[in-house]
Amino acid sequence: MSHINFDFLTESFLFGYGLEDNFSALSDYELEKELNRYREYVISNMGEICREIIFDSRKIAVTIESFSERPREELLKQLALYVDVVTISDPLFELTEKKSNSTKVMAEYYGMNSDNTIDREQLVAALKYMKESTILVVCNYVKYIPISYLHEAPMNVPITYDANNYSKSLPQPIMDFLKKNVQVHNTVRMDGGLRVELDKPLTRGTGLFIHFPDCGFRNGEIVQYQESEVVDFDENTRKATFRFFTPDNISQDTFNIWLDQSVNKACLHMYDETFQEVYLASRLNTMYLTQSTLKAQLLSKEMGKQSVDSQIANMALRLDVPVLENSKITDIISIRNDYGESFANFRTELGEKLLHLSNIKDNEQLENELQEVTYAINETYINQINRETRSIIRSLGIETTIATGSLLTNSMMSGNNMLSLIAASVAAIGGIKDTVKLFGDVRERPGYFLWKLNKENKQNKR
């Protein structure tokens, strides 16, 4: 099987010696030109990249949300024996987004640097991460997909209007939930950019910073109040020229209306970007993994917790399996590729069981089947895994510690919070479908899983 992204990178100077000195021998123009080539290559091969990820419905695959730090080696090691494929947002593609003229103008207005200088440290970090994962890509375990493409700003800024200030753009319980979890602060213009006044109470002003604290690495939104006036109108062409400007002061009533509108739109943005990724994951036949408590709660409220797929997914999480700690990634991959027959059998059998159970409609029958599947998996495949794990460690001489716990607990949890799994029908996310069509014609599965990690995931055992 080919690896579309890496087919380009292995032939590019981006994976060359320049990584060691931040490409000091190359100009920004040369780097930007190569990044543009990579962007065009990925976009033109989007459908094929997606098809690389999809094996079949029996495979256990995970898509990690793009609004989080890149998955660390420890997480990838622990999942490697029990998950067939892990899909990660392409960190290099994220750096190729083109800034629109309006974005540049607004950056200058805010006093921020809007030149086209490439952040070489950020570029090198992304490239090193991808290059160091080559062994994981070659064995078809890790796949990179340009998830950030879903969230790129439009080249032309749309002018929108809503008679209700976007207050009814989401179901009321969802809007109320998100608004309870949003924080708003004033922004102040200063030399070199903006200052967000995090330590001061919100007051009337013309600049806002809106964010969701429980969304981890997701950036907040900067909003600037603007008014407009017509400065020219051509009677022949019927075209008007407008001037947008920010007044020195606005009334309290105007501020309240603008604040309400801005918060409502921020909630809508949060909802849309979450379900764009969830829907893409479902189209790729993968589960969806997020580190955000807020997103887990949002999906719980929107999709409900009692669906068939939810029950199945929670059954999978309750399975106790051996986890190798303090081992090298090369040893884990060696086991996966050359010695891990029982692990492969476990992944295949679990995938087939989940697929079969998802077709059962009767709740009583489903509960009985769940109990039987849990017993069968534990008695047969996990016992095989326990025996094979010890045998492999002895034969390979690997220095490691065997821990036992639920499928994800040992690898992702260090606190006391519970993992939550949520599932729902893809049909419930219908409003997002069009935004994902740009990824090509890929298959849908009847549901998706959400794997929520707690905030203390960063403190994984080493």
C-alpha cells in the first residue's frame, strides 16, 4: 500500500538535512514554494489519501481530533497492539494555509505582524514529528490526513445577517450549554498587536476575545466591532463601495447586542467544527478521539448516551488487556508486525463483533449478545494475548513492564476521571455533510465512537 503524503516528502528537500539547521541555506521563497507544492499535491490526492485509511468495517481505527497537541509516543505505543489504524491531522499541511487579503488587512489593523515570514521552528517541529513516525506509517499503523482543511478561513469574508442574532442557530439546550462554558474578555490594541485582559472583568468596549477554557488547545476568537458607511455608489453598475471602521465608543445597548451576537456565533463555530470532524471520522470508518471535556459533554447532549453503538463501545472499553509499559516504539512495532498474531486476532474479532452487534435492534437481545461477546472475548482472545505477551517478551528480551487494565485506561489515564464513550447515527449530523465532500467519495459507517481523554493525559507514565 502506498503512503500518499510520504511519497511526496521522501522525494522533497523538506525531509533532508536542512531539518538540522532550520533550512538555513534556503530562502523563505524556496520554502514557501515547496510548501505550496505539497499543499497542491495533497489536495489533488485527497480522495486517495482518504481511501488509504479505510480498510473495512471490521478494523478498529481511530481519528484524533485536530484541536489538540500531537499524540505523544507513549499514547501511540499503547494503542499500537489493540488499534489497527490511528489517523492524525497532517501537521505540515496545517502550515500551508494561505492568508486572504482581508486577514492580512485585519492583522495590520490590530497592529500585528502580517508579513509572509515562515516560522521555521514550527515548520521543523512538524517535519521532525512526521519523519520520526516513518516506521509507524510504513507498517500502516499511522495515517496523516489534512483535517485542518475543514477549518480554513474563506478567502472572501462573507457578510451574514440573522434576525435573531444567531440565538436560534442551534437547538436551545445546546446553545445554553455552550454559553455556560464560554468566557469573554476585552482586548486592547497596543504596539505589536493586541493584549487580552484575562485578569479584568468584562466592560463595554469594541474588542473581544471569546474562548472555551475546557477545549484545551483550541484557540479562542478575536472579534472587533465595526460599523460601515457607503463612500461611493455607481448608478450604472449598481456597485457600492463601503468603508468599515471602528468607532472610539459605542453605547451600552449596542455593546450588549453585539456581545450577544458574538457569543452566539462563537458557540455555532464550536458546534460546527466539532461535528465536521466527527462526521469526517464516521466517513472514514474510524472512531473519534478528543481530549476536550467540553466536546465530550457537547456530543453527549446532542447525541445521547443510550444508543446501540454506545453500549457496544462501552463493552469494548471494559475489556481488560495487558499493556506494555516503558518499552521502545520499535519493539512494539516489531511485536505488531512479526509476532502479534493474537493481537491481530483480537482486533479482527472485536471489530467483527461490534459490526454484528450494531445491526441488532431489540434491546433485550442486544444486552444478552453483549454479555456473550464480552465473555467470549475475555475467555478466548485476551487469554491468548496474555500468554503470547509473556512469550514474546522472553523470546525478544524486551525490557518492559506488563500492566493490566481496560483497553484505554492504562495508556491514557492517570487521574480518576472516567472515560466516556458516545455513539450516534451519522444521519444525525446531516447538516455537516456538505463540508466534508471535499475529501472525496469515502464510505460511511452506521455510527461513530467518541473516545474522551481526561486532562491529565499529558502525565502518561514514562
